[in-house]
Amino acid sequence: MHIYVNGRNIEITDAIKAYVKEKIGKVATRYDQIQGIDVVLSVIKNPSAEGKHIAEVTCKMSTGTIRCEEAAESMYASIDLLADKLARQITKFKDKNISSDKASIRTDRIADNDEEEKEDIKAMEE
């Protein structure tokens, strides 16, 4: 799994890159289906804009894609908010996949039980 860090209107320093990889790397260990993470850090140069530092992430998985975006007054704050948001979304995505797998197992069991009951009823009628 690779974490790619890019910048728009900002030069990505080694400190920022290391901070992103540390924060997002912790989140990436929660789910083993993650194939790659793209992080884009950008700065809005308009003096009247609030939340000038924006962090975006696209998390590519074998079963889908998650995309998050956060803005704050400092780049480190936006990265922290982004990591929290991504953690929540990955957990939600993982729970959905696990629950859908369990649902199919339950329906298979019910179908097997129905067939057995039908066979029992036929045996009793004979």
C-alpha cells in the first residue's frame, strides 16, 4: 500500500510529508483491502477566504473508493481532521462489507433449513 502526497499552490516539505504518512498510515492499518492512498494538500491564496489550507484524500480499495476533504486554518490541523474523518469512513465501509457478507450467510442457512423442512414434511406425508 502506497501513500502519495501531492501539493497545489504549496511546496510539500519533508516534515509535512512525514506527518501525512504518519497520520494516514495509522488509519490505513484498520482495513487490509486498501490498495493505495492519494493525498492532495492545497492552499487558497485569497486573503478573505476562511479555511485556507485544504487536505483531500482518495483511498482506493479492492471493493470501492473513499474520498474525504477537510479545510482548516493550518495545514497540520486540516491533516488531523482529515485522518479522523477517513478513519470513520473506513470503519463504516468495513462494517457494511462485513454485515453484507453475514447477511448472505444467514440467507444461505435459512434456504438450507427450508429445504430440510420440506424434505421432512414429504417424508411424514408418505
